[in-house]
Amino acid sequence: MQRTIIIDEMPIFINAESFDIGKNDNCLDWYDEMVRVTNDEELTKFDCERVRVLINYLISMEMAESFKHESEYTSLPTKKLIRHLKDEQRELLYHVLGRLKKEKVEYKYQNRYQWFLKMLENDSVGVVNRDEKKTVILCSKWIEYRHFGNILVLDGTADIVRKIYAHGGYELIELPNYHNYKERLRILFRIINTSKTKRKNIETHESIASDFLEIRERTKDLNIIALLMLV
């Protein structure tokens, strides 16, 4: 008999990572942390530094490839990163990566390590994305929970985000709404730019405040709950 797993609220369905060689420099943070916690006599400091340079080189070379097609595309799938290295460099890279203590670091570092290995040996694992002056490699995949067993997700917002569940092959089961939220709740949408630069402007604050005052004037007998989405 197959087990049934009950999940309270919608789980995370996307396993995603980005590799950046700019300000965030997170294409190397996972490596630095694994080297720090690894105590292996067969790994010299010199070899670890050489591999660090190689990893940065691989990511940089893959990003540079996209600029050859700059007039045609803004996003291009990655190809095997290992193709950028010579045999001796490949041997050193695999030797060091294979001896790192992956299990001793946080999950986020383990995840980046796994994504890097996939990009290293496979085509179309990630996408080189250029957004204005910033270039990053984006990796993502859909998380399939159903191989763990029958999955029952208790999510009161499932009807609103039914496309997400439909993508995973989930069946939406509607239950009676004893609280009668549909008659007690009104959802009003407003598009106000509250990005990092705009949210500092007095005009943005005035737009939000005037919108609240207008709604409150029209609905004096109702309580107002504000949910702001940054755009």
C-alpha cells in the first residue's frame, strides 16, 4: 500500500539557482565553503586555489559565449562547461571536486554544487540571461513530489493558483467554505511601482496613501488589510 503524504500549504515546486560572477559572486561561495570545511591531506592549498580560478573561468567563458549572439538573443542555453578546459585542467578539477566534504555545508551550497556538476557535464542545464548590464546563469527545474507517494496538499489558495498545480498533474478538490469568505472578502488590485528606487519617492507614498483613503471612504464599514507586492 502506497503511503500518503499530507502537506500544509503549497510547497516549493521550483528548484532554482543563479550563478553570478559580479557583485554577489555566488558562483564561488559554495566552493569556498566546501574547501573551508574539508580536511583532506591529498588536497593542497595550491590545487584548491587553481580549481577556484578554473571554476570562475568556466562561468565567465560561458557568459562570454552569449555575447557572440547578442543581436539575436537575450537568453541562451548553456553547453557543457567542461569543454573549455584542457585534459590536465579537467583532471585537476575532478580530483578536487570529488574530495570536497559536501555533506558538511548548508543545503544551499550543496544545491549549487550539484547544479554546477550538471552544467559541467551536460548541455542545456542552465540559461545565460542578460538583463541590462547584468549577466547571470539561471538554472531551474520542477520538483516532483509524487514519487514519494500520494500527495495531499492543504492549500486554501489553490483555486487562485490552480495553474501551478495543474502543471504538476495535481487534481483540485474543492471543499465547502463554511466561513463564506467570498461574500466577506473583497480583493482590490492596484498597480503602483514600489521598486527599490521608486519606494523612496514621496509621490509613491502619496499614491499609496490616497488609494487607502479612497477605499476607506467607500467602505467605511469594512476593515482593510493591505498586502503590498513590490513591482
